[in-house]
Amino acid sequence: MSVATNEKTWEPVIVAFCCNWCSYAGGDLAGTSRMSYAPNVRVIRVPCSSRVSPNFILRAFQQGADGVIVAGCHPGDCHYISGNYYTRRRLMVLRSLLQYMGIEPERFQAYWISASEGQRFSLVMDKVTEDIRALGPNRKLRDAR
Amino acid sequence: MKPLTEKIRRVAAEALAQKDIELVIGWQKGDFWWQSPPLFIDNTDAIEKLIWDPLCVANLSKYLLEELKSKKKVALFVKGCDSLAINRLLQDKRIERDRVVLYGLPCNGMVDRDKIEMKNTGNIDRVEWDGNELVMVGEEEHRQLLENCLYDKCYSCRYPNPVLFDQLLDEEVTQRDTARDRFKRVEELEKLTYDERFTHWSHHFDRCIRCFACRNVCPACNCKDCLFEQAEPRWLGKATEPSENQFYHIIRAYHVAGRCIDCGECQRVCPMDIPLQDINRKIIKEINELFGEYDAGIDPNEPAPLITYQTDDPVGFPES
């Protein structure tokens, strides 16, 4: 991913890991309902939010993401019954670790978006994009090559 | 402490006389007097090499992974922190309890050779404890207060006595008062701004030579195939690049989240003096605050916090 970090032309690059059963379907609903959301978001479909390994998140930052979103089913609604409960614990720890390492909390956010929440999907994507736009380009954890 | 060395040798000889025990792991005197590397004995001839001195800091438990592949039963000596490591391996189902014989050694802290006054000591033959003093015996005798020359990790040691053993070889010792302050440094770092924290850690991580000593010594890093050596996908590149170092250190710490026994071996073996324990402790502190107090390496039957969940866990993401 080539990224322009020139202040004038810079646009936030956001990677969103969306679970197949809820958040991705929520994104679909946003699309079929003709709701617009920020084009800065690149959606990656994963089978479950607990599929998202910390490696994915760090790699995204390394390769040029300014922000990462992990979106999954609401707790209790997981297609695999308990996947997102594990996600919740893991990501909470990962997030405080990243903050401890100096990554602003806005750069890595997690949301629960169900398949019927097309509007929420578009609102969340817009909100995160605005958060990141306010922070500016991310240079931490970035591969300098 | 000389009588204890004798006791260790006697115990090792008795162990080797048993039918099933094929190997005893202990410590010996190294090429230099400030080294006490591991010793592997499979016959009684080498028993006289066994020692117990203030420099026996190396954790012997991880050698079990390799040795138990071919040996029926292995006996080894464990300090407090080493016994936590045994529990770690048991909990991860990497070793079987009935194939290990443990001799517990209560420990008041091990001596960091970097803190020993080395000027004009000349040749030293042996290092001993004497009350609250460290004695180095050579052509002359040199003494130093023990409290000034222990490893940093030993000042905050919470388990000076082994929590798991078959036989305890010495009298139990008491925990230091300083053990309660183990999160002090983490709290200091938490006060910094995000940019200051990043600068702080970059300053440390940039020195990393990726020798993987911290991973190799860690009893929680016991995967047969390590992700950092995986070729496909290749998570960790080979280039000397700051972001690769940051990736390595964040993932290493995260992989032991909830399983780290806080033994501090990672930081001790680091040739570049990266304060790795500060990262592990941050995770321990965070897990304690979020999911309740948890002490890894105490009860091998209790599930580690990140492989379990409660439906009423805190949400943790204010925005969601």
C-alpha cells in the first residue's frame, strides 16, 4: 500500500476487520440502503472478530494504516456463540498495551455492529475517519522503507 | 551455605540411583567465577561438579522440553521463580508432572555480576553467602553487602519459596517488602504522554538485535513452532528496521499475556538491556484490573485469563 503522507494530499487510511456474520452484513445493509460512509475505510472480511490476531493489527499499522477498526457481533450474538467474548478480552488487553507503547487510543477501536445496523455501520466508519483525520497521519509502528 | 551444596550433591546421587531418573539438572561453576551455568548429569562421576551459590540464577525448567523427549524421568533443582515456570509448562501441557522430580531451593535473591565490585578482586575460586554479605573467596577474601548486588527482578520477587516441589532442601525464606512495588515503574510510564511513551520504547527497541534470547529463555514461550520463525506468512522480516523490532516486542509480550509468571528472565538475558519486564508487567497489571487478580504459575488447573471469558466482562471500549 503506498501512502501519501504529504500533509496537503493526505487522506486517512483505515483498515476495518469486519466479522462475516454481523458487521460485514451491516456494511452490506448500509450499501443496499444507499447510505454513504467515508471512502477511507478498507473493509477486510474475517469469519469472526476473534479471527483477528494482533499480528493483523500491527501489520496494518506497519504497512500504512492510520487507524484500525475491529467490528464484530454484539456480545451474546456471536454466530459461533462465544467468539466475540474472547475478542473482547483480548482486544481490551491489546489496546491498553498499544496505548502503553504510545499509540493513541483512537488509532485502534473496536465496535459491535449487527447485521441490521446499516446506519450504525456508516456512522461508525465516519466517526473513526474523523477521529483519525483530527489526529493526522500515523508514523508510529510504520515501516519506513 | 556449603552444607547445602553437599546436600544437593547427596540428593542428586540418590536421584540418579533411582531406576527411572535418567538425568539430573543442576548448576556448575563456569569458565569464569561469575558464571554458574547449568549442569546435566547422567552418572554419579560428575556429581562433584554440582554447586549452589549466589550466581545460580539460570532457570533450569525449560530444558525439560528437550530432555523429556528422550529421558524417562528428569530431576532438577528449582528456585521460587523456577517452580512457577514448571507450573507454566504443566498448564500448557508441555510436560507431565510424574516424569519430573523437583528439589525446591528457597532463594533470597541471586547476585547480578554487573553489580559486583570487580576491581582488584584477582582470581576468585568460589562465591558464597555469609549472612547478609556476599563473600568472594580467592587469594584474598572480598565482601560486599548482598542487598546492593541482587538482580533487579529479585527485589520484587513475590515467590522466594518454591510453590511446587517434591522435596524442599532448605528452610523457607520470607518475601521482601519491596515485592509490593512491582508495578511502580509501569505507573511511572503510564504518566507519560503517548508521544513520550513511543519515544521511550523506540529508544529501547531500536537497540534490539533480535537475538531472541528473551523468547528462548521464557517458560511461557514454549510453542513448538514459533510465529517469528514462520516462513509463510512471514510475520517478522529480517531487515534491521525499527518497525520490525516494535512488531516483535509487542507481539512477544502479547503472546505471553495472562501466562507470564513475571520471573524477569527475559530482561535478565537481554544483551541490550531492554526493560522487557516493564511491558509484561503492564499486561499483568491490566489483566488484574480488568478481569480480577490472577497469578500465573500458581494453579496449573485454573484457565489463563485470555483463554476464558465472562459474559459480564467490562466492555473496555468506551466508544463501542
